[in-house]
Amino acid sequence: MSKTVFSKIRVVIFMSVFVFSLDAADSGAVTNTQEVAKQLQNPVASLISVPFQNNFEYGLGPGDKGSRYTLRFQPVIPTSISEDWNLVFRPILPFISQHNAIGYTSQTGLSDMQLEVFFSPKSPTSSGIIWGIGPILLLPTATNIMLGYQKWGIGPTGVVLTQKGAWTMGMLANHLISYAGSSDRKSVSATYMQPFIARSNKKGFTVSFLSETSYDWKGGHWTVPFIGGVSQILPVYGQLISAGVSGIYYAKSPVDGPKWGIRAVITLLFPSKEK
């Protein structure tokens, strides 16, 4: 696929988020900050969110001297498709700048984009379970061969969670398998699991713990980070945002993988008045 097509994909994503955001803003904002904070912890909530996730990772490469900065642009865009069901789009487009992570070299540019699509009931089950299921796509959008797989991929993705009082607990998981792309690169078979637990108070302050564990079935290695942090819902000139910071500790990572890191996230929030 050409860079022109990549550019068109990015333009479509940004324009879609902009249009959905305007629509949500016109519908009015939810003022209950605890409810908004809880919706933010739910990947399939009826809440348009536009996170800018900044990750600073250290201890990579030869002698553990390398570093990597990753900005993940990952909007969550729910849309109603019937009286009972939502369709939730969750594209993830990373920008990476790394130094001495692969030998004594540096790379900067876009990585591969992932697109998760969830079909999710609007209401929890009678036992309070919230869930969503659908496909995940891997698109070879990397602008540097060292920053992506150079493969097309597809697989299943799903999320299940429950919210009781101030607490949110659940798991998001997916599995990607490549089906096309560069014959010079190894095929992709990767499992991702994200268990999470969070507690939000009435002022929109949230404490959260999660892991973003993955297993590379082709390489035979685990990546197991533990992530703990806090966030706060804030009104800024009439716009609701969430500002958060987390620490990252890698209990297990590939050879030359990161050892620890810091995450800072700013999320634009566009709650709906619809219940």
C-alpha cells in the first residue's frame, strides 16, 4: 500500500473523530464526574473519548541504555445501530521515536495501526455484565520498516467487565494473525490480554491498575507490564478532559525490551446525555 493511501486513512480517522465530537458536544455533557470517570474505564461505553497516550520507556537495547517514546492516538467512537446495540470503533495509531532500542540506531515515525470494532449491548445483563465482541484489524501503516510488522492481520477481540458502585473490573483481549504482507518478514501470531481494575470517586478521581500482557507465538516470548496510576476529570474552558499519570514496571519483556516507564495521558471527553 502506498503512502498516499496511508495518508487518506489517517485523514478519514481524524475527520471521523472531529464529526462525532461535534455531534456529541451538541447533545450536551453529563455533569456527574464520577459517572464520566466510570464510563472512561469502560471500553464500550456510550462515551466518545479521544486519548493522547504518551509513553516513555527505558532500559531498552544494548546495555539497557536505549529509550522509546510512543504517542498513541486511540479514539473510542461509539455509534447506535439499533435500540439495543452499539457499534464501537477503536482505532489505535502509534507514533514512535526510539534511540538505541535496536542496536545503536534510531527510528522515528508511525507504527502499524490497529482497528478494533465491538458490537456491544447498550444495557448490562441482568447480573450486571457489560460486554462487547468483534474483529481486530492490523494495517501496515509503519513509515519505517523497523517500526512495524509490514503485515496485514485480522483476528477476534472482546471485552467483558462489571461496574459496581465506585469499582470497575474487567478484561480486554484479542488475538492477531497475519494473512498478507511482506514475504521478507515473519508472520504474526500474537495474543493480547488487558486485565484492569479501577476505583472512581464522586469528584472524578480514579485510581487504576492494569496489565497489557502480550505473547508472541512466533517468537515465543512474553511482555508483561504492570501499570498503576491516577487520573482526574477536569473541565477546561467548557471542555471535559481526563488527565492522568502512571508508572510502568516490566515484570517480563523480550531481550532488549523495556524495563520500566512512565505514562501520561490527556483525554478529551464527549459524554452523551443518553442513558
